[in-house]
Amino acid sequence: MQFTELDLPQQVQQGIDAMGFTVLTPVQEQSIPLALDGKDVAAQAQTGTGKTAAFLISLFARLIAEPCPKPTAPRALILAPTRELVVQIAEDATGLGRFSNFTIQPIFGGVDYEKQRQALHGGVDIIIATPGRLIDYVKQGAVSLGSIQTLVIDEADRMFDMGFIRDLRYILRKLPPFERRQTMLFSATLSQRVMELAYEFMNLAEKVKVAPEMVTAEQIEEVLYHVARREKFALLMGLLKKEPATCVMLFVNTKREAERLSGRLRANGFKAALISGDIPQKKRMRILDDFKEGRIHFLVGTDVASRGIHVDGVTHVINYDLPQDREDYVHRVGRTARAGAAGKAISFADEDTVFYLADIEDYIGHRVPSVFPEDSDFCHDFKSYTPAAKKPVRPRGGAPAAGAGKDRPRRRRPSGRTRKTSSQASEKDKP
């Protein structure tokens, strides 16, 4: 189906043409007509399926068609679980909405608080936000959500995973009743808890499921290696010598392993970077820009640290640690083969993680092709890596170090008299 077949406002169609979109993806073909009819939509869609364009196009069309209730009040709200996803949606909205003359404001933590507050005070049409920072502004009275006409909840399942459900419910109760607004919900999985949220805060939502028999995209080539934990890095080195991997995301299950793996890759000449929750937001954004522009070829992180990172052109996803949560497997491999492109997902199953495989395969509905690596697949000629020693932390409380109390001046009372130490007092009181 062509976008020109939809009855879209001219400004929206111009934005679509400028972005180079011509044919609707399956999720767009099913969800946009429903949204244009004014219905609420709950859609199951992975990253890279065109879901962002689906809700943005529908949102723009609705705002153009309906009158503005208040000149400076926000008319649409898009909620996303991570800062990176907010930034990505804002970039897409700016591109698609370049002819629609809407004011778009991303709201997220880690950046200038006052600058965002002033932008809200000046009036915006569309807010794209993480729940936490938005709630701060709502409680301060910096923004009112009483005029919202369209609500979008993106990656709803991740909202639950990251513990945002209480924040989400707080925000939803600040909005007009669901009869007076349109709500679109997108999630990689329409689990029971996601649908319970839809039943509570949406108006008889129409469910959209794209290719339900294929939880992972057909364009993803999946392969799993059974390998001992101590041999995983040697296997990784061997595969990277054979695979034309130029834009790779590597996933591990712990922050410590992420630090170690990124360090080992850099020690062996690979342009690798670590994504961690401890990294300041500005540096984190700079790392992502370097990854998008090809200055960094390997991005290492955990599921928590990597949530919301969507980069086109990822050639490989490597599950250095097989995930314990089966839904995390879907989210991980969905970072490649975006928008119809081809991609490869390589997983390592060691003696600690192989037990997760059966549950993953049951969830995705097919067996992941498994192999036992040959000797030629390993590369043992690599440099060792020693993590930098961390600065010692000064202990708090406890007994003072030896000599710490010597030659300390006696404290003086306000009257100017010196306070007697316990030893002096005891000497004077002796008979």
C-alpha cells in the first residue's frame, strides 16, 4: 500500500515524501487507518518495523484536523522509557513534521532542567518525554496535561520492566478521560500486564499484531554457538576476523562483564565503547553519535543500559551472554535488520546460560540454529587486558587509623575556656 492512498493532510504527505517513504510497512498499514478513524490502537511491533512513523503520521493528521483547545497548551504526549528513545522519536518527529509547523519538545533527565522548563512555559504542541522528568514539571506546575488530545505510549512492556508503571499511572490520571482523547500503545509484546493497562486507560483499543507467527524478523540470520565460558572471548575474536562486522552491538548480563568485554576489545585494537548507567548523559549521547557515524564499531552494554538505543545499519547483534529473560532476546536481536534490512544475531550459550535456551525458543516459536565451533573458529592470539585499579574509597565511621588523633588541638567552649579531655578530667579527680 502506498502512502498516497491514505487520506492524509497535505503537510503530512509532504513530510513523508521528504523522508523518502513510499510504501507502508505491515504495522503502518494496519494501524494508521484505524488511528485516522479515531480509534485507540494497541499494537504489537518490534523496533525497526516503522512503528514510530505509524504513530507520528497518525498524530500529525489528528492535530491538523482538530481545532486547538488552548494556544500554548500541549496537545499531544508521547511517553518512552529511555532518554535515547525520546531523542530518536524527536528526531523522527522533526523530519516528518517539518511542514506541519508543530512545536516539538523532548523532555528527559541528564540535561539542563531550567532550559526544558522554560521551553514548556513558552508553549509546545507535542511533548516527547520520559515519565520521571515529566512528573517533576507536572508537580511544579510548569506544564498542564489537561488539553492532551493524543497520547502515545511507546515500548509499553519496557515501561513495566524498568519500574515505570506507577509513574505511568500518575501521568495517565492527569490527562483528560480516555473518551476525550485518542491513545496509541506500542509494545514488542502484548502481554497480560500490558493489556490490563490498555483495558484501564484506553477506549476499546483495536489490537494490531504484525506477523504473530514470527516474533523475530525474517531478515535476521540467527546462529547459536555452544561454547565454554572460558573460551568465549577466543571464539569472539575468531568470528570477528571472519565476519564483515562494522556496526555491532554486544550484550552481556552484568555491568562488570560489560566493562571487562569492552576493555578487552579495545586492548585488541577494536573501536569499542561501553554504554553504562554510570556514564553522564552528555558523554552517553556523544558515544551514540560516534556509533551512528561509524567512529565506533562496537557498542557493549547490558539490557538495562542499552534500552531505547535504536541505530539504523547495525549489521550484527552478539549475545555474548544469552539473556535470562526470553523477551530480552527479542529486544536484543531486533536491533539489527531494521526497516527491512538484513542482519545477523550471534549468541553464545555457555555452561551458565544454556538453560535459558529452551524458554527462548518456545517464546519465539522456532529453534535457533545451533553449532559447536570448530578449532578453526577460535583465535587464541589476542592481547590480555587488565582493568585499571579503582581509587580507594575513604572509609566512613569505624575506629580511626593509628596516630590519627595525635596533636589535635583541644576544642574551645564559646566562653573561651578549653574543654577538658576525658584523660585530663580523670587525672584531676584522682585523690
